Amino acid sequence: MTPLDKPLRRAITVAGIEYTLLIDPDGLRLTQKGRRNGVAKSWKELVGDDPSASQEPSAADLPGAG
């Protein structure tokens, strides 16, 4: 298995909107293409002991929603 020791960027399209997904040792960040702010989650938030953090994100959590 390859360790995640540097950032990995990928372009994805969700519902016709382009996003950049950044995966790094700190966690995940999903940002709408051309924007600066996005949704960020640390690995601890995703797999931690807090039950509310392990819930699936809603559409309202995505950039550009609402």
C-alpha cells in the first residue's frame, strides 16, 4: 500500500459542477472549481469517536449549495 505523504489532487464533476478534491495527510477538501473556499474534513472527523462526525454529508455541505 502506498503511504499518503503528499497532497493528491483530482478533478471530479458532480451534478454538472466541476470540483477539485484534495486528499492529503491531514484530511479531505472539496472545492468548487474557480473558488477558494470549500468543505474540509480531517481524518479524525471522518473516523473519530464523535458520532455526529461520522454521518454522511448532506447536499447543504457542498460548496455552491443553497
